[in-house]
Amino acid sequence: MRTISIVNHKGGCGKTVTAINLSACLAERRKKVLLVDLDPQGHSSLGLNVKPEETEKNMYHVLSETHWDVAMKDVIIEVNKYLHLAPSGIILSAVEQELAGQPGREDRLLNALAEMPGKYHYIIVDCPPSLGLLTFNALRACREVIVPLETSFFALHGLGKLSETIKLMEDRFGQKKYVQALTTIYDRRTRIAKEVFEELRKHFGKQLFKTIVNINVRLKEATGFGQPICQYDRHSSGYRDYTALAKEVSSMTKARAYRVRSQSAAAASPGSQTVKNGVRFHIHAPKAKTVQIVGDFNNWKLSKGATLDTDGQGSWSKVLHLKPGTYQYRFVVDGQWRDDPNNPNKVKSSFGGMNSIIEYGKQKETQ
Ligand SMILES: Nc1ncnc2c1ncn2[C@@H]1O[C@H](COP(=O)(O)OP(=O)(O)OP(=O)(O)O)[C@@H](O)[C@H]1O
Ligand SMILES: [Mg+2]
């Protein structure tokens, strides 16, 4: 599964148009895509004909502390077989204040997405035009970042702040991000566009997509009609450009997968942790064929529901919805029972070996 956030704190540079149409064009290639609208303006939702005011639950309810029982699966809308949407709503703007000062507040989206590994080929997150908590959540949850840049005089202005934020995230959480810039709203008839594009090429080098998204009124119209360009006008230059982008993004899979695998095991293995409505059990076991979880909560019994999901790169995880309490557990890796290598809290088992211990409850939550 690839996770891509569309980020630029500058407004109106094509984040939403890119989020919608890249998602739709990947879905057209029969990839399962989830578009997460993380902008309280709800433009991605509107662009897919979902009216935020008509949705009962949205990303606010997923991220908010007060709606502890709402998970991603409760808000997802099926746009079509391949394209799903997690909508936004204006109330999402309340999240910043609501979570202010709470530990682990940047991990909300990461943990919410961890509930559905393997369900999607791509998760694409549309961000608001700010570098606040919502954008931090997107950066934290996604391995890849696309930065759309409108070819105007100020395209590069303020980008230092974004690079700084990404670097800070990388250092703090020990995980490299793959950043790629995208030329958008390019008007080939103007000299300024050509000059700015040259600037971008010099500045980003290989980190600039070869695909250029040209200015095209059909893209603007399509969003207004609540349709992605592949539905609205397949003869437009907008359709051609976003199809090319989807192709370019897809072709990066192999190189990315290789680089993700070469990350340090520590970075890939954050360990088990409490999440909003339970515990996310996690272990890094690259050679394992199956991993299960047993503990007090399932009477130490192996069952289908105890099987962890893998991201295909050695990382195994599962979120169990538990009542507050203290639990002992172990992983069963290819039939071998073992304690959690990333959890120092252990107790001797009366059957030999060690059991790991995790405490889940309101006061003890990590976020
Ligand atoms: N390639 C394009 N050709 C023509 N118009 C475009 C193109 N890309 C985006 N637009 C238009 O430019 C405006 C801004 O685009 P968009 O909403 O995607 O930007 P944004 O970065 O998401 O904005 P915000 O920061 O407010 O979320 C919209 O009216 C959109 O329809
Ligand atoms: Mg937008």
C-alpha cells in the first residue's frame, strides 16, 4: 500500500484538483484508491459529488477524541468499485483546538489508517492550505509527499518552511519521506510559466515529476460538476495530463518498494501501541508467513480474527478493539510463540517464557 499526501501550504496551487484526478486516474487503472479529504473546506468531497453537510460522519469524527468509537470504515463512501472517499466537513477545523497539547496528536491519521492494511493500493490525502495539525497528521501517515506548484512568480516562495517541516518529521520519527514536486496550472503560452518551470527544474532536479499539468478549463468545470476528469471529459488535456501522472506515479512503485525495504528495522517497527479505541499490535517479522496475536483478550486462542495483516514489507499489524484494562499477550510467528520485542513490559508466564503487557485505558492512551 502506498500512502501519498498532497501538500502545499500555499492556497490554490492545485492540491485538490490533483488529489481528485490522480485518485480517479489510478482507480481507472484498476487500483483500489482511498482519497482522504483532510481539508475542512471539503473541496475533494464536493469534487466527487459528496456534500459535506449531508454526511453524517466524516474525518472529524475519526480524528476526534470525543468520538472514540468512530473508525475509518464508518465514514468511507464508495464513489465506485475502485475509488473510495473519506469525506471532510467544516467541523474538521475544530480538531486543531480539540487536540491541542495532547500527546500523540500527530499520530491520529496514522493509527486510523492502520486499521485497514491491504485494503487499498493507494491512500491519497488532500491537505488544507496550512502547516497545522491536519497537515502534520497527513505527513506523519504518508510515506510520500506530492507538492503541487503553480507556475507563477511565487511558486517557490515559502517552500523552505515546508521542507523544514518535512525534515523535522523525518528526524523526529526516524522515517524518510519521498518528496516529489508537480508542475500545475501551467500556461505554455506565457513566458513567465516557462521561466518558472526552468526554476523548478533547477531546484528539484529528479524530484520534479516529468508530467506537467497544463492549465485546462475542463478541470475546473469537472470539479464544479462533482466529477473527476475521466468521467467529465476524456478528450481534454486535463485528462491526458492526469492519466500521465497516474502512470508516472505507478511506475515509481518498484523503486519505492526497494527503498522502503532498505529502511532500518527500527524505523519500520514502531511497536505495539494504544490507539483511539483499542490497541494496535505491531511486529516487524520480514521472513514470517503468518503472524497471530494471542492474549487475555481472546483467551490465548488462535483464530482467524487473531491474524495480523502485513504490508508486504515485513511489517505486521492489527488493531483490536478492547475495553480499558491491562492485558498480557504474545505474538505467534509461524507457529512460534514469542513476546513483543519492542515492548519492555514483560512478565514471566506460568507456561514458560515471557508474556508482554500492555495497558489500555483513557488515562494511559498515548494520543
Ligand atoms: N490545471 C488546471 N487548470 C485550470 N484550473 C485549475 C487547474 N488546477 C486547478 N485549477 C483551478 O484552480 C483553483 C485552485 O485549485 P485547487 O482547488 O485544486 O487548489 P488547492 O491547492 O487545493 O486550493 P486550497 O489551498 O484552497 O485547498 C480551482 O478553481 C481549480 O479549479
Ligand atoms: Mg484544496
